[in-house]
Amino acid sequence: MLLVDRKALLTIPPLWRLGFRPFFLGGAVFALVGIAAWAAVLLGVLPTWQPLGGWLAWHRHEMLFGFATAIIAGFLLTAVQTWTGRPGISGKPLMVLSLVWLAARLGWFVGAPLWLVTPLELAFMPAMAFFIGRSLWQVRQKRNYPIIAVLSLLTLADALVMAGVWTGNENWQRGGVLGALWLVAALMGLIGGRVIPFFTQRGLGRTAQVPAWNWLDNALLGGTMLVAVLTAAGFGLTPHPLVGALFAALAVGHLIRLWRWYDKDYWGVPLLWSLHLAYLWMTVAPAGMALWHFFPTFNVSLAIHALTVGGVGGLILAMIARVSLGHTGRPLQPPKVMALAFALLNLGVVARVLLVIWLPLEGLSIAAACWVVAFLMFAWHYGPMFWKPRLDGQPG
């Protein structure tokens, strides 16, 4: 049973009542602005000034530690309330946490001094982990302790990036970002492994969901975290057959999951096929990484963007489109335009991973346009849900 002071919560402006509200909105807006800015850089439209570390460093860092971690924060700070029955953070603590995230984003973009950006950057995830970990500890919910481990490793990866910016060490910056990317993939795989079969069962009205294979879930989580640590330590930055074998095993494991979850009827439900397609890209990505480790002439950027655009971006858009409806007291029927948004995002992945092989500039432009329009559709139609009260009058 959820222990919430309903009267006190209703006195708080809706935007600050639960973590998904500011972070889903902020993350979605940042996603479309961030890629629009990066596309403008590639097309030579933006002025010659540079953000912190330069445009490439800004792009690869901020799409992870700006966009992805905002959505992760919104999801976990909201989900932990359901998991534990303890109230999630709201009001001033949530506002302060959101402002720390925003200040770090602005600091990176305007090229603020490192002595100012570094503490803001490195404060966000430990603070988030504290609020989540406190609720988990209060009810001794050991099942979700791995989430705190992943958040802790993400903090260390971010610290490695910042150390690389301070010292000008490119390998530290690249290793930290790519290590963090696979940590995000580990978290997405952990959460996706729980919610995708559950959402599919509920969305299709099945009497039971596909039972979990704990050994497979644990192997995928542990293997992806191992890849992340190896990458951050520098071992995954150059091709190696053993690392390639690990990636190949991860690809097979994800494919087994997809096969077990398959139900032909989910193709008629946008909130479901969008999740399954995103998870397909999470399967393609480690397969591509394995290919690079075995055949170094393969363009590793294609595998990385299959994960970032299709896997991470696709899962995020599909998840927040569904979760936001339930937590604002709405029926699980998204605005009709979201089916187009899901399709555009997947079209963008095809452009970024395949079309760029033959038409680099056109592929990048189409991918960026599809991404920006998809998240613009989400922000436009879901934004009012975040700053308005729940339709059912409940707190949260």
C-alpha cells in the first residue's frame, strides 16, 4: 500500500509531484534540441563557437548524460514508489534535483568553467541513486539493488569523462562515454526484460505473460555490465576476438528474448510494436559490435548508433509514451500521432545505420530530422499532461 500524504501532495504544482513529470518533459525537449543542434553543426549552420570539450565531445556526452539519464531518472524515481510503497520525491527536492540536471546541461553547452560544471555534473546521479536507494533500503528490496550498482558505475564513467576533459585525454573521454552507453543498455535490458512482456500481456489481454528465464536475465545484465567495464577500462576500444565473442553471446541472448516474447497481434498496437522494434535494435547493436571485433574494417559507428538511436532512443520514446498515460490517470491510448512518431524514429535508425553507408550526408540529415520530429510530437502532445493534474484527481 502506498503511503502518500494526499492533501500535502495536492498543494504542490503538478510538474513537481512525481519524478516522471519534469524529467520526461525535460529529457524529450533536450533530445530534440540536442540532435537539432548537432545536425546544424554537421551542416555548418551553427556559429564557430564551441561548447565544453568541442562539439563531438558535447554530442556524445550529452545525449547520454543529458538525455538518457534524465529519462532514467524520471522512470526510476517514479517506479521506486510503486516497487516499495514509499512516496517518491516531490516538491522542492525534486525541483532542486531537476535544476542540478539543467544547470549541468547549460554549463556544457555554453562552455562554462570546468570547476563549475564538474560538481554539477557529478552530483546528479549520486543524488538520484540516494533517493532511489533509500526507498529500496527501507523495505530491503534486494531485487532492485543492481539498479544502484549500475547508477554507481554510471557516476564513475561520468567522472572518467570529466577527468578526460580536464586533462585532454581523448581515450578517457571516449572510454567513459562508451562504457556509460553499455551501462545504459544494461539498465534498459533489465527494465525492458521486466516490462515488455508485462505490457504485451496487458495490451493484448493475454491471461498470462511469458515467464522470465532468470538465468538469461542475469546473464544479459552481467554480460552487458562486463562489456561496459571493459570498454571504460580501454579494453573494448580496440578490436579483440574475446570481447567480440562476448558481444556475440549478448546478441544471441537478446534474440532469444525477442523470440520468446513474439506475438503476431502486437503489430496492431503501436505502444507494443514500438517496444519490440526498439528491443530488436538492442539485438542488432551487440551483433554489430561483435562484427567489428572480428572484422575491424567494419564501421563500428553503425553498431553504436543502432544502440543509441534505435535501442536507447526507441525504448525511451515507447516507454515514456505509455508510462506517462498511466501515471497521469489516462487510458492507455496514446494520441494517434504517436504511431507516426514511432515509425519516424525507426525510419531514422535505418537512415543512420544503413543509408549512411551509401549516402552519408543524406542519411545523417534524414536520421536527425526523423528523431527531432518524433520527439517534437511527443513533447507537443504530452507536455500538457506533465504540468496539469491527473485526470482522475489522484495525487502524483
